[in-house]
Amino acid sequence: MKKLPVFLILILLSLSVDLKPLSFDSMRSDQISVIVKGAVEHQGEYDLQMYSTVENALEAAGITDASDLSAINPSLVLKDHDVIYVPEKKNEEEKSRISINTAGIEELCTLKGIGPSTAERIIAFREENGLFQSIEDLMRVKGIGESRFEKIRDDICL
């Protein structure tokens, strides 16, 4: 006798369930969000189309006369949550900094306390994990602790 009400409840519950197939198209986003910082007209977060490039993000943020684009690859395809930092142009009197995102072994070896093996680890880390998002990320490389980082902090940039 108790089985009949339970059976009826189960039938009613099954009729109320929507058995429509799940659509993954509604979950997929054709937008990415990137942050642009540094020497641009409008720093901030920008929503761009998927497969946008650094050039698209810089157009959205606005390039200024002070923007130094020499170390930036404009055709690099962006991923969601990427950060782009645009440095300012330096005075010719200023000491040039070494980009930890683009420098080769020879350039990295000119930094205080960085030898060929550490330079190779920096490049390997960059290839495995992508570009450094801040200069402090350099401390994630094996062999570069806080003291070594402080020695080279003023000589490096992204």
C-alpha cells in the first residue's frame, strides 16, 4: 500500500524534469578579458574578441608618445586574463634595462649574479610558463631568491 504513493510521487517528479540536452554553446564565450597597464592613454581592463592580438588591446587602450613599443610583439595572440605592460620611453641618458621576457642568454648574463645556467633557467621558465607578468615573478625561477632579485631589480623590466 505504501509503495503506490511513492511510485506516484516518483512519476510526478520525473515528469517535471526537463530532459533537454545540455548546450555547450551557451557556456562558450567569444570574449576575453585583458588588462593594459603602463604608458597608455587609458589603463584598465578590456573585453576583446577571442584571438585578439596585443595590437588590438593597444588600440583599445590608446598609445601615447611616451609609449615604448620596441619590446612588445604586436602580433602576439592574447589569452583570457593576460596583462600587457607598456613601458615609457627612456631618456638616452638613462641606463637601459634588460627585458626578462625577451632577453637572450648573453643579455641575461650581463646582470649582476646571473650566469649562463641561471640565464638558461630563466628562458626555460619563460618558455614553459609564458611571459613574466611582473618582475617579481622572476623569483619563481630556481636559483633566484630575494637577495639576488634585489641586486638586479633596477636593471630589469618586462
